[in-house]
Amino acid sequence: QVQLVESGGGLVQAGGSLRLSCVASGIIFSRNRMGWYRQAPGKQRELVAFITSGSNAAYANSVRGRFTVSRNNAINTVSLEMNSLEPEDTAVYYCNARSTSNGEGYWGKGTLVTVSS
């Protein structure tokens, strides 16, 4: 059984910081590309950042320089450090895993981040 469980969402003021974590089970974590996506009401789900099995990271233009994605394979965890948060960052943030072996993908249930102005 595959599970991705996000944590760390909450309410933060603009300019503040928040750290999201996602703990995975039921997969060979080190062989999955891990990603963070977000979805605001009325908008499509969008990629925020991902980190490959080789720990190469990439970011959406809207968050580059403010967010940092990292992974700790020893504890099957991917994190998203969010700094200089803006109201536009308000969304449900989802953790995603994609196998580099067969492309199998999984989603967490999401954690809500609300940035107040």
C-alpha cells in the first residue's frame, strides 16, 4: 500500500516562512522523483518544485529563489521550505511520487497553506 502524507500546512503572514514535509511509504523512495504541486480554488493544479532521484531540483518560475525542495532518503521524506510567502502562494499543496522505473505515480491528500496579507 502506497501512502504519501503531507504535513506542515497552516496560516502564515505574507513574508513569512513555512516548511512542508511529505513522508512516503510503500515505494522505493530513492527511485522516485518527488514533487510538490499546488492547487488554488478555480485553478489547475500546477507543479511547484520537484527533486529527482539524483537530488537535482527544479522550480516553477513563480517560486524560484523563494522555495527549496530537498529529500532525505533515509527517512523517505521530501520537504519544501517556503520563504517570503505571498498571498498568491495560498493553495492546497500536494506531494507526488513518480517511479523512475515504470512511471507509476502517487498523490498525497494535500495540506492547506494560507498566506494572509
